[in-house]
Amino acid sequence: MNYLLRVSCLLLFLTALVAPGRAQTVHPLEADLARAAHARPRVAQRPTLLSLPFFDDFTLPVEGVPSPTRWLPGGALVNNRFPVAPPSRGVATLDGLSANGQPYGPSTAYSDTDTLTSQSINLAGLTAADNVYLSFYWQAGSIVGAPQANSGARPVYLQLEFLDRNQVWQVVWQQLSTGTRTAFREQFFAINTAAYLHSGFQFRFRTAGNLATTRDAWSIDYVRLDRNRSAADNSTQDIATSAPLTSLLKRYAAMPVWQYNAAANATDELNDQVTTTVNNFDAIVPTPVPYAGTVQVLPNGAPATFLTGTRSLDPSAQQVSLTGSLRTTPLPLTAEAKRVRHQVVLRTSEATPRTLPNDTIYRVTELNNYYAYDDGSAEATFNVPRGSTGPANYFVYRIDLNKPDQVQGLRLYPLPSPTATSQGIVVAVWNDNQGRPDREAIATRAYAVPTTLPAGQSYVDVNFAAPVPVSGTFYVGFAPTSDFLNFGADLNSNVPQGYLLSGFNGTSTTQGTWNVTTAIPAYAPMMRPLMTNGVTTAAASAGAAAALALYPNPSAGRVRVEGRYRSATVLDALGRVVWQQPAAQAGQATLDLQALPAGLYLVRLTLPDGSTTVTKRLVITKS
């Protein structure tokens, strides 16, 4: 979808959701809580010099900081979420947030933001005759939208600088923002003067923009520095994956494993239109590319092939789709929770190992205990205005069950403001009434959103007083009791048409008013109903409780769990959830609670059968 059409759809969608007289918008991120897990301490420059060729297309890591073997710390984020139609899978986005995902300054300030600085590269002994060139691709803006236009009061730009032999950074190129998002463009720079042909040469990208959000973002990809090149050297033997791989599931991004198993035909839950795109960097000849797609239950399931073939790519072909159906590869209908990886691999037989990583693209899906339309990452924020008078203004998802179940609660991705004095919400569940939520919710729960969350925790779980029985179609959602509370928006996922609603909950005498979106939304709000499989979690027996232990206790924050368990949740002395174990760490022997302040906590461990819990007291001390 092109940018103007996407924005138009987004605006129409937002207009349909809001109450009269109120405003609702999608904003760039003001903080990225998930980034804290990727941050690394600043280290001194490595003494070992790099040699030519220098290459990075940011395929690895899949998400996080740029490789320290090639780059110094500087705030850039390696990802495949923010770029639009990148040259290869993964880019380095200079998004205006620091390495730990926090803003550099207030929303009124504009100045230098991120840097992407190479390690030192040995160019000693080279001359102009060696034809040393640096090339790279750049994009202004991101999936969130365009950056602001550069002005004297508001500098917004991307700049390239070279370190000369006197250790002075020299500006060699600057791209001012025009206020529009661009396609990726390739730039070439000759390094042919004695000032730069020295043993400690470095280059760096530097951005300027708003210090408080990710709006003024720029992305860099496919950086090449080598000799024997020219300004017309725009051809290389490389075929690369590009666009994020679409979901394993047809309707959801995640669903409970027992609901998957209960489908009349479980393969109908799998996606019959799994797609990615590929690009050809060879500008001279067409290239035949064999490819294959596989799906595997992690960690040790046997891979099954769902896609195979050969595609001939024209010279410089861009964003060519590869699509297959996962319905030929049913998953095992076993009761345990699963993490499933599906991937597409290009069998290019490329001569250089540097470009081989971008031949593979994959995605991991959870079949656990929750439904999700989002992929777990927030590229923007959205807000739901509080109803000015009368009933609450709810934001609601529709869920279609394959078997009766129970709703334990709602997992939300709030983006709390540390300056707010009150950030309250109410979560609710409704039965279906002819394609709309019923006039009255069957359960509600009030919740005060914390002003800060522990490092690495981005979701909060709001549980009902007791699991809520549901069957067929049900609805779950939330309403703010504070003005314009922000939540995460996943811009790389959608909600099925008609499955996202907003409106006012009714009473026993007043019918609720509900608005159903008629277009497919341009994003997925990050809220996930937690299900129980109809099993009410109970406290474990004394014997089961004795089989689990935490040590050391008291602890400085790194806690070992002795015994087998499924997942962990930490509550403070008031019973509030302050830490939720990430799904990728479920059942691990060590809990990293170092971000929690000193105090008394309750660690709730769910046993492997999922139906019972053990609660242990833990004291965290700080020296």
C-alpha cells in the first residue's frame, strides 16, 4: 500500500473510532521499553583495526544494537520493523531514542540525536588510484510516517562525516528533510584524498531532529566500503529477502494452543498467504533463484516444507513477492504450549559469505494461553479519549472461539507518562449480541497503570477477580478513566475487518452505542486476552510447593528457581504485578529481577500442568 493511501485509511479508521468532539491520533514512540534489553554499556574503541572490505546490511542481529565488531555505540536500532521496502532484511534506524529506548530531551527541543559510527578502518598506504568508495542506502522517515521538514529552528537531517588523519570529523554530505518519507536511495562517496587515507579512518552517520519521539527517523542499509570501485558500481551478486514475513496464523498473530487444537480443521487456522519479498542487487543479468519455506516446532521439531520453487529475477528487480500456503503442513495437535518458526530461505549459492545471512527470513509464533493480533512490537502509540460524561468510552476486540473457554484477564502494552498523577483504565468482557458487544459487560476490573514499568517489561496483565466463562464469539477491551492514556500500536499487523470496535458500554436500561470499523485497520492495538482453557488456576499442594525454591533469598536481583515450572510473575507487597516473565524466558532457571527496587515481593510460579500455582516470598536487597 502506498504511503498516501495508507495515511488516508488510517485517518478514516481513527475518525470512525472516536466519540464526537474528541480527538484520537497515532503518534511516534516517545519511549521504547523493549529497547532496554538490547542496550549495552559503552565500551572503549577496539584497538584492532578493521581492514577492507567493510560490509554490513544489518541482517544480524535480528533486533538490537549494531554489531560491535563494526560499529561503536550510538543509539541506532537494528530492526526490520521501521523501514518501508528496505534493500535487504534489517536496517539500522536512527530513530531519535537512546540505546535504552529513552528520549534524549523534551518535545520542544531539536538537536543532534543518534549516531552510527564505524570502528577504525585501516586505509594506510592506499592512494586515489585504488578507487576506494563508500556506498550505502538511506531512507527518510519510517513506517510511522514522514519526518518533519528541516528549518532553522528545527534542524532535521542525516549527515555523513569522515574522520581525517588529524582526528577531526569532516562533514562530507548532508541530507535535509523535506517533510516527506522517501524510498531507499543509494549514495556513493570516493575516499581519494590523503586526509582520509590513513590507518585510523572512520565514518559516521549523524542525525538531528526532535529529541522526544521517533518521528524524525532515518534508516541506513547495505553499507559497502572497498577498493577498486566507482560511482557506477551499483551491481553485486546478491539476492536478499526484504519485507517482514507474514503471520503463521490466518486470523491472529498468536492464539491459545488448545483453541488451535479444537478447530474443526486446524489447518484452517494456518495462513494460506504467507508472503515476503526479495531484491536483486545484480544490475546486469537476470538471476534464477531457488527458494524453500519450512515450518518447525521449536526447539527440536522436524522441519516441514510448505513452499518451494524457482523464480527468475530481472536485473535490479525490487520487492518481488514470494507467497506460499502453510495449510499443507499441519502442526501436531498436542496439548503443550508451542513456539513455531516458519521461514523462507533463498538458495542463492553466493560466493561471498558476507551476504549469505540475508538469504533467510523467519518469524516465531506462540501457541500458548493468549490471543493476539499484534506481533509483540510497538512502532507507534495510539490513545483512546476518556468519555467526557456518562458511560466509559471502550476500545474493543472481537474474538471467535473454537471451544468454550474462560477469560482470565487482558494483557496491555501501556506507555505510561512519569508526569501523570493518575492513569486509570477499566477492562471488560462482553458476550455477543448480533455482531456487537451485548448491552452490559459480563465482567469488569479497574486498574491503575503504573507510572513506570520495570526495565524490559512492556506489558501489564489486568486480571479479573475470577475467570470469566465465554463461548462462541466474545469481546474484550478497555476504557480509560484518565485522558489520552497512550498504548502500543503495531504498524506491521492488522485486525480483521469488523473486529475492532469502540463505543459506550450500556446499562440495564440503556443500549450501548458501538462503532465497528468498516475498513481493515492500518495497525493492531496491543492488547491480548489471556485464556485459561476452562481451568481455574488453584494453589498447589504442600508437596508441590515444597518442590520449588528460590535462592539466594534475600537476593540482589538474580534469582535461581530450583524445580520445574511453566512461567513466573512477580507481585509487590500490595499485590500489583511488577514483573512478568517474557515468553521467550518461560521456565528458565534464572529470573533477572535486578531492575526491581529493594523490598518484599511475591513470586508466583505456574506449575508445568498450567492449572496450579506456587507463591514464594522473596526479599530483594540493594547494596
